[in-house]
Amino acid sequence: MDDFAWRKGTKYGTLICDLQTGVPIDLLPDRSKGSLTGWLKNQEKVYIVSRDGSMTYRNAIQDTGKSIIQVSDRFHLIANLHKHMISSLKRVLPQR
């Protein structure tokens, strides 16, 4: 799942895709905790969710009362790895 702009800077929605096929499953009208929690509670076959670092999404998934596994999406996983790698290297390598 990820958010997207209906109108950049003012209105956002949530795009939900199948992790295996990449096919869109649903579009939620916003990116609110209530919308996502409600949608997830009505889904019987959702066991794993790939998401960005959004606390709203994290809390919405937790509030379902289901044992849904949350994983970082590929883009944010690589971006965070890069950020921490650069930070670590700056601490151990001499500066020029």
C-alpha cells in the first residue's frame, strides 16, 4: 500500500495492490487510519502488508486486531539502508 495524490498538496488517497502480482486491488478515498482499518477488517486474506514508514498506516494495521505482518516496501527499505550506510561510513572513514 502507498499513498498517492488526487490533488497534490491537498487531497491524498491510498492505493492497495496485490504483493504477488502488483495488480491494484482497491483505491481508498484518503489516507486516514479509519479508512484503512475499516478496509483491512473486511479482508479475510490479508496476511502481509508492504508499506512505507507512515505511522498512520502502521497504527491502522495494528488496530485491526489481526496478526498482519508489516514489512517495509522496497523503495523505503533501500532508501533507509542507504541513509544508514552513509551515516555509518562517515563515522568510521576519515573526512577530506
